[in-house]
Amino acid sequence: MKAKQRIRKEIEKWFITEPLFFSVWLTHKLKENPNTLNIRVGNGIVEYNPDFILSLSNKMLSEVLMAEAMRIVLKHPYLRKKENPCITYQASNITLREYLSISLDFPTASEIFHTEDLNKQYFELYYQKLIEQDQQCESNNQSKEDSLETNKEKNILEQYTDELMSGIENTQLWDRDEFQTISINDKIRIAKETDSWGNIAGNMVEMILATLIPELNYKKILRHFRASIISNRRILTRMKPSRRYGFQFMGSKYDFSTRLLFAVDVSASMTSKELQKGFSIINQIFKYGIEKVDVIQFDTQINDKVMTMKKARRKVKAHGRGGTDFNNVIEYINTNKYYDGLIIYTDGYAPCPKSPINRRTKIVWLFNDKLNYEKLKDSLVHLGKVAYVN
């Protein structure tokens, strides 16, 4: 039996037993590629090496196809492309192992992180934790090379589950794809409405449904924020005719003069890379029609003087690197009530501040990542809008 026929025979079984996996699989085109190492998904394609497929037993083929179908359902190939492909693949594999009852040699979260606190979590969290783990082991380059040499001796199925052997190639087609995301979400919604989950376990259903929650777009929030804080002053002028009365009466023009304050958390828990990200957001604000931005840096106090930026800057020096206290920023807008809006860029690790006396200045809390946002958003949402940087 040819490889494609073997795949189709296994997929046909899902029509009754796994209707969600069956319907999602049909949104992708099956493509034979002898040059690929084993099997990969992305860009609306399931690409496979026929020799890899033919080498598997029926049980192992079923599990491999199930894993790739679950990868599609969770939309791992259609999220924003991550920097490290090997860690991306490993994070995806850990997620699959946590939610699928399979015997494939994917690692469990407890095996990798040596704690049960991260069991049954999500792809983005595992990626972030693996990056942190990798940075701690950065000096151990030789052991990684030795590991790669050892991996070359592994059999074809072990190579498929190994991130060093297959990570780069198997995530090559992964990138944000709104069309595929919408298509997959439609299939998930149908499964929810018809309760056609098949043999999918309850905790896996919860994880799948959680992927329907749209990602927060902090740029969109900033645009809406800009629209809500933009203030204008009506000025009468004879240089412009009145729309109603022509030159008999003076016309009007509007002077847009928005005062925006951007507070950057420069405490020790914020990395240099995260601070660079924060200052790059300030540079983007000028694209939204804001002519100038006042910037303050804070940890346990407000450091240095207020810096007024009228154009994007390549470099900004950070001062501080102590603890974090939001009350100093809140007190600042209580004293300086002329600001239309305040954006606080932070990791959120500080006690919740007192509510501002100044109710005029609208606030956005902008977290440095999704993980901190999920942990700490509820404590700050009563003080303003809350978002995170992707």
C-alpha cells in the first residue's frame, strides 16, 4: 500500500471517532515530499516523506497523524512566528504530550521543567519557559553539539520527536495566517455547537476552546486609546469660510493638542530587551498622530527628569533598576492633571496602586508579555485598560 493510501485509510477512521480532527485535516492539502525528513504541517499543507510513513506501524502512524492534527487544531503552525525553531517545536511537542494519550516520545512538562506546576499548560508558556531555560544553559554549547551528534544515530521515529533533528525543518512553514486560523476556528465552533468532540478528553476540549479567544492587539488598543484621548480646541478664523454662512461669519478650525505620558518600568525585573521593546512602542505612538510624548522612567521612584519626545529616537538610556512602585506614577498624574492619557509599560510585579484622584487622565496598563498579563491583569483592570505586547 502506498504512503498516501495509508494516511487516507487512517484519516477515514476519524469520520466517526474523531470528527473534529477529521474536519480540520480536510482543510489541508496532502503533499508528498521525499526531501522532507518526516512529516510537517503549515501553510495549509501536510507534507510527508513517503519512506517515513511506510516505515511506521499502523499504531505509530495513527499517533503521528493524531499529533499533527492536534497541532493544527491548536493552531501552532499559524501563530506569530517565533525566533527559535527548535524551541518552538519542543514547546509544541510538550503541549501535545500534555493533552494527548499517545506513546510517542514527546517530553512531558514535568520531565523538562522538573516541577508539576507547569503540567497541562499552553504552547506560549512552554516556549517562554524553554527560552529562559536555554539562556541559563547558554554557555554549555559543547553539550548541545554532542547531543546533536547522538541524535543522528536515532531511528526515524525518534528523529521525528526530537527538536534538534526536526525542529528547524518541521516549523519552516509556520507563520501567522489569518485565513487558516479562521478556517480552523469555524470547525471548532461547529464541534462545540454539535457537541461532536469524539474521543477528545474534557481538559483537551477546554484547551481547544481557549484558542478561540482572540489575541489582544496592543496596537489596536493604542489606536482606540489615541482616539479617546485626543483633545481639540475650536478656534474661529476668517481664513476659512463658515460651512453654513460662507464668508459672512468666521469659520472654525480645530487645534489638536493631546498630552500623553508614557511611564516605563525600569526595575531590575525588566530585561534590557524588554526595555528596548518599551521604547520602540513609544516610537510607534508617533504613527498614530500624537505629536509629542512625555516619558518618565520609574522603579521605586520616578528617576531623572521628564523627557519630552517629539520624534522617534534610536537610543534612550534607562536609569534605575531597583524595585517597583506604581504609586509614584499615580501621584505624578494626580499632581500633573493636564495629561489626557497615561500608558504604563511594566511586567506588573508590584502591589496594586491606589486609585488616582485625577479621573481625567485615562490609563492603559501595557504588560511586557502575555504570561504576566494573564497572571496580573485582574488586579489592575479597575484602573484602566489592560493589554500586553506580543
